[in-house]
Amino acid sequence: MMKRTSLGNNRLNRKFQELSEKNEAALICYVVAGYPNIPTTNEILSSIVKGGADVIEIGIPFSDPIADGPTIQEASYRALLAGVTPEKSLEISKNIRKKYPSLPVVIMTYSNILQRVGFEYFMKKSKECGVDGFILPDMAIEESDKYVMEASELDLATIFLASPNTTPRRLEAILARTSGFVYVVSVYGITGQRRSFEDYSLTAIRNVKQVVGSRMPVAVGFGISSPSHIKPMIRAGADAIIVGSAIVNIIRNLSGNKKKMLQQIEVFVRDLKKACRQNYLLP
Amino acid sequence: MLSNYPVNARFGDYGGRYVPETLVPAIEELERAYDRYKNDTDFRKELRYYLEQYAGRPTPLYFAKNLTEYVGGARIYLKREDLLHGGAHKINNTLGQGLLAKRIGKKRVIAETGAGQHGVATAIAAAVLRLNAEIYMGSKDMKRQRPNLIRMQLLGAAIHPVQSGSRTLKDAINEALRDWITNVQNTYYLIGSAVGPHPYPVIVRDFQSVIGQEIKMQMEQLSNRREHPDAVVACVGGGSNAIGTFYPFVDDSDVSLYGVEAAGKGIKSGKHSATLAAGSHGIIHGMFTYLLQDQFGQVSDTHSISAGLDYPGVGPEHALLKDIKRVNYVNCIDDDAAEAFLLLSRLEGIIPALEPSHAISYAMELAKNMNRNENIVVTLSGRGDKDVDVVQRYLKMKEKKNEKNRKNEKK
Ligand SMILES: Cc1ncc(COP(=O)(O)O)c(C=O)c1O
């Protein structure tokens, strides 16, 4: 198989290296591109960076997001209504790249967005806009040969997901195609803010960490919405925490008061990042 | 041979399995179970028992004498799937998959529905097989197919209205997939058409192939000359009644096959569901296939007078059969389907569902240009009780339009 060291995107790898030297888990923050509009997304991202996020995940809205719950569905729907396109979404990445040259940016979207114009073409365009990798929740490894090959030629990370019911054997197959980091879906379910997690989520993290070892960082996402969720996940082996719907909810709830929204996002992200700094010890 | 597809989960380039990782173990479990039971004597016996004693198979291949005389061309036969319990071909699939769910040991069954026929058929199968059914239905479809909504409730199924997107079949499938991801450990997804991730398109095709197999046998008996029909016609939504009709004939080159899509208000109007006529390559609901979408890959809103054809994708096997030109994919607008609906009702005393009315309409065109000694078989996939309100409203609207036109002419 491909050698891990040659895969993996430099900006992502450097960031994780740097954080592990500081004994910190990474905080990855997700926004829907163009929700509520493109200029505001740019401002939101500035607040997220100020709050201390380590990696930015930009969701390119898709009409039929089957892995997403009501929060991200609604945000995607509104963004599409407002005329947000994949191209405009990539402009957001370009913007980040200018402002924060070393901040990793990954795109989360659905396979059809790439398929429509061709995977290779879309990834080239993304690369030009400073994107570092892709998360495609409906891309199963069986269908991914061309995608992985073309991405690795462009030095773009292909971030695959593992779920609580993924067997160790299948996880190996997933890891063989994954670069940047592996994304553990914390729950049986779709995206959406949760109050609490069951024990099986922590078991899933432990199981994945055990197989992955130090081969690549293990990120955990889906439903995480408070610093109290983060600590046990880090103890179970998470190297990175992904927060999405909880941020999108703040944006929705405060869409009438941008100043307050930006402030609250910054404070929220800072609290999350604080939880990522504590309790993180190298295994 | 075409009947050997799929190969490696694909029909040519089409099909595959584009699903979130959480679903992979369930889909693999389904594939193993299907491989094990499809040729299992007990399974087949039980399925046959329910199909014959409960659902009413075999269905007649009826020579539509009055329609044939009216058109004045080839002889038109109707494959009477409308006579099945529940009123549509959908029960062939729900009994098969229901028995599979039981073998797998999953008692909670979810399904999507557009016209409500698959929802009704799922609710029926769940009741008789002692499973619990929950049905996702777009709120727009709940309004226009209300009789089926009530039937599902009477049959004991729980209904989940779907408010997202276009509030039709596509969105009901999205919601069913989200439910499945969430409850994958105890839930069987009983998909209603030959769509979705592999192996669903195969499973649905195989359970529906009883339609084509019976047509073949019945045609031979009727003709006494081991004759094949000259042409076979079926409507295409997701494509289950069509692939079930076509599959037993795909390697018989003497049989012309016609799949009829819904052209709504006309393909140029953009208000249609003719995926194979106007779609492009895309990934939806776990499969690579033709898709109605915009230049950026966002799935288009579709339209059809019939809720069951109102879908922007199509089964992957149809995508292959289109490319290699084994099947002629044609289409029929709302107005023509409604006219065929009325005509069949009056001429043959059969009220067809609006979905197969598209096929009837096209078959009449086809028959005109064929010889009187040639045979056309049309799959009459369902009965039209569910559509009487829709058609009534349609007629009222049309009457209003005509009046307006008359007034304008006078001026
Ligand atoms: C009577 C009838 N025919 C046809 C269809 C279209 O589905 P398919 O293309 O899978 O046969 C439906 C769908 O609801 C239906 O109810």
C-alpha cells in the first residue's frame, strides 16, 4: 500500500505535529459556507480563529445531505436559496489562506458536488484555493480508488470516516486510504448537537485509537457541543475534536445580531479549545 | 449476457455503494442474507405462498380488446399488477424484503413512499409478517395521495411526514436513510424501487422479475406458438416495475423494450421527471446513475402529475440499458397520461394509476404504427383509486383553462 509519510497534507501534518509537541488536542470547527451569507461566513471564521481553532472545516452546501441533521440541513438549504455555489464556497478557503497562511482548511461535502465537474477538476480548483483535504461522508472506500489517487497526487488529504460499528479489519482498509486524520463518528446517527453521549461513543474512540496507534491523528465528531463532552473523549484517545452543529446553532439563533453572534462564537470556541488543552497526554 | 449484471456491484459504470460508513455493516449483512436466501428452498416456498395465497399471483395478462380496436394497430395486452393486494406491483417486493428482514432478525422496518403505494405495500407486508412499519412520506405527497395515507394508518404503520427539500419521494428517501443511519442496529430499510446502494437494485429487480417471467409464460400460452411479445412497455419512476418487466427479456433480442418516463409539463419547461431523457451522471441515494441536477451538482426539483414518478434519479440498471440502447426510454407528458387514464377507465372499465397511465399512453402511440398481428404488453403497475382526486382537480383546472381560451378567442 501507499506509504503514510508520503501521503498526508503538509499543512495538516505540521499542525498536528506542533500540537502534539504542545500536548494539545486539535479543535476543528465547521461552518456551512454562505450561511447566513458569504461575507458573514468570513467574519465568523475570523472569530473562530481568534477563539483558538486549529483546523477549519468548510461545508459546501448540498441539496440532499443524508448524513446531516436538521441544523445543517436547514443551514445548507438557506445557503443554497441565497445562491451559494461550490465556487463561491471555495472563495472562502482562498480568503482564509490569504489571512492565515498556515491554518489547515478541509472541505466537507457530498460526492456529487465533485462528481458533477469531475473529481480531479474539483480537487485542482480546491487546491488552488488553499484547501488541504476532503471529508466526503457518502464516499465509501470501495468507490474511492480514483478519488484517493488523484487527491494524493495533489497532496490533498482524504479523510475517511469510521463509525462505532466499523470492524477492526475494515478500519485497516479505511486507514490505508486515509490521510491527514481519521474521522471517528461518535454516534449511531447524523450530525446535530447533543446533550450527552453514551458509553459506546467512548468505546468507539478507544477501539479506533487502539488500531490506529500513532499512524495518524484520530478526530472525533458528530454532536459534540460542550467542553464537558471533550475531556472524556480525549482521555479515550481522541487527538482532535470536531464541532459543527453547535456552532451553526449559534449562528442561527443570533442571526439578527451579528456582533453578539461573533462574540458568542469566539467565546464558545475558546471554551472548547481550553478543554482540548487539558487532559491531553501523549499515549 | 445482459442478465449477468451486476458485475462487482455495478451495472457497467452505474450503481455501486456510496453510503456513510455507519451503513456499511448493515448493507453487508443484507447482501450476505440475500445471497443465502435467494435460492433457499424454504425461503422461496414461503415467498411463493404469500405471493399466491395472499397477494393474488399470478396476475392475468389481459387482452384489451376495446383499447386495441380503438387504436387500430397492434394487439395490446395489459399485465394486471393493479389486481394485486394493495393495488400495485409494490407488494412483490415488500413481501420478499419483509421475509428477508425476518430472516435477518430485524423487526423494525422503515420505508419511504411517494405515491403511497410502496408505503401501503410495506404496511401490508409488515402487518401480515408481524413486523413494525414506519413510513416516511413527503408532506406534498401526503396531500395529493391522501387515500393511501389513511390506508397506511389503518394498517398500523406509523407515518413520518417529511418537510425538507421538495417534500416528495426524494426527500422521503433522504429521511429514511437518516433514520437507518441512526437506528441501524435494529432496523431494516425496505426500499421501494430498484434504486439505492448495491445490493438493493438487484434485490428489488429480482423480486419484481416475477412480472416479466409471468408475461413470458402467459404470452406463450396465449399464442400457442411459444411467441415472445413484439414490444413490452412499462413506466419508469425509480424503475422497479419496469426492470421487473424487462429483466426476463433483456437477452431476447426479438423483443423491443420501452421505458416511459414522466415528462410532466414538457421537458423544455423544466417541470418534469424524465431522468434518462434529460439527466446527467450523478451520485444520489447511494448510487452512481443518471440524475436531474444543476450545473453545480445540486439535485433538481422535479414535477409529475403522478407522485410515483416524481423522482430525480433512476435505478442504475436502467442507466446501463439506456447507454447500450437495449431499452428505448421515451416519455409522456401529464396531459397525455391523464387522457390515457380516462380512456382506459371508459374503454376497459379499468381505472389505472397515473404512473402506468404514462405507459398506456405511449403504448397506444406505438400500437398505431405496428401491425395488427403484432403484440404489445403494457405493465399496468397499479390501480387508480388513489388518483381520483388528483384527476378530478386536473379536469377542473383544464376546464377553467379551456373556458379562458374560449373567452379570449371571442374577444
Ligand atoms: C402504481 C405504480 N407504478 C409505478 C410506480 C413507480 O415506481 P417504479 O418505477 O419503481 O415502478 C409507482 C410508485 O409509487 C406506483 O405506485
